[in-house]
Amino acid sequence: MAGRVPPFGATSSSKSDTVSIALGAPTPSAASRPPISFSSSMGIMPVGGSPSAVGGLSGRGGSGVSRSSSRLPEYVRRLGSYAAMDTDFALWQMVHLVFAPSRVWRMAKFHRQTKGQWARDDPAFVAILIYFMTVTAIAHALAFHLTGTSFLLLSLTFPLLHLLAAGAAVATATTHYLRATLPPPPAHSHTPVPTAADIEWLYAFDVHCNAFFPAFLTIYVVQYFLLPLFLGGGGAAAAATRAGSSAVVRWAGNSLWLGAWGAYVYGTFLGWEAVGLERATDFLWGGVLGAGVWLLGGLLGGDAVRLWCRWIMGVSMR
């Protein structure tokens, strides 16, 4: 009968199941196009497909590891192009890492949802930090009257060794530890659970750099201006050769280092907590270890500032 409405659940063979609009390119048929499902935290992905195809939790089955390594050459290439970097946003992050670090890690979550990766694809933060490290290295070299090879070595040591090499070592150790200790995902779970494949090396390096920035301000900047006090008055270079400081000043210098270490540990914890790792609290034990070293070193007469001048600056201490 004309105009008869088919029963619920019935299909009509005389009507097309799909309507496609050609915009200069053929539209895949319904049979060849996978159905689409939506996930609030993992974006859009084909049903039955792999999250890595559209930027899920870094992919499963190890694809997150390969994706992280494949992004590294592009990351390094952009490091040499000032026009490709967003320096304003990097400076915004640096300010908030000091006063409101949790806001920076919330931005990491948004970045994950929009670009399918936790790690920054913009190396502006690292570039600015390298510049700051180089400037502080030159300032230290001038304060301690270093010249020639010593001046050049110190200028390269701060950015290349203290920041990049140490950051690469920490990122490698962290990713190996987390990938080896994370449990397998539940067999039946609708909530994305981080697995070993979700631990990105480049994100681990980001976590180190973000956590390092407050420590950098404490040790490389604040301590620099307090060196005359910690080393006994006068100029920093002249004071470096004088014998011991008072117990109060020594404990103050050690406490400054403890504060820097605590800021680094807390920043590392926030970075991995943002990913949703339950093992993020493991990093807080580093603060307990640092407090133990601070107490034991202080009781034994250790002076962190003088050790810094002797081992890092190469200044002879009498």
C-alpha cells in the first residue's frame, strides 16, 4: 500500500541506506567504511580499530614507543627554527611552573586530547631554557674569573650536560622503569588505562624540563646571588678560597638545595599524575630521600654550596 510505514526494525529495499555527497572525491561505501565511535578522552576512532590510528593513548602494543621516537627528529629540527616556536606560550608555562604548576599540567591534558600525544611538539620551552642556562654559565664563569678553556667548558657544561644530557638520562631511566612496572590493562574496561606503550620518552623529557625549571631558578640564579654570603663575604671568587662558613650559613645553603630538590620531585610527580599513573606517587619517595641526605649531610658537616663550587665550578676550596 502506498505511503505505508514499515514496521519498526524493518528495512526497505527500495530506499537507499546511505546518502553520500561527492565533494570532488569519491565517498567510501557503507560496506568499506568502519563505523565510528566517540570517546571523551580518546577522540574519534573506528570501532574495533586501534586507538593509535587517530591518536588514542599513544597506541597499544608498543606503537607509543615508536611514535615517540619518530617525532624526535622533527622536534630537534624545529629547535633550530625560531619562527616555528611559540615563545610566548613557553614563557607563560615558565611563570606558572613557579606559581601554579598544576595549570601547566592541565594544559598537557588538553594537548593530549587535541593532538593525540602528551609530549609538546613545540621545543620553545627547551630552547629558552638552553638560553637561560648559557647566560647563567657565563655569569658564573665571570664571577669566578674563569678564562680560556675553563670559560668555554663551563659555558657548554650548563646547557649541554646539566640540562640536555641529564634530562635524556632521566627520561630514559623513567620510561624504562614505568614500562617495566606498569600492570597490564584490565581485560574488560571502558576507561582508558595507561599501559607501558603509553609512556612516551619525549613526554618524560618534558616532565624533566618542567620540573627542572624551578630548581634551575633556585640553584643557578638565587644561589648565584647568595654566593658571597654562603662562601664568606667579599666577591664570589675571593670568598671561594676562604675556610668554612658558620653552621647557620651552611645549613641555609643545604636547605636551599633541599628546596630545589623538593621542587623537582614535586614537579615530576605532577607530570606523571597528569597521565593518570597510579605509580606517580613513587616519585615522592625522592623527597624523603633528599630530606635524609640533607639531615645526614648537615650533621656530618657537609656543605652543598662549597661542593658545588669545587666539583662544578672547578674552584679550589681551602
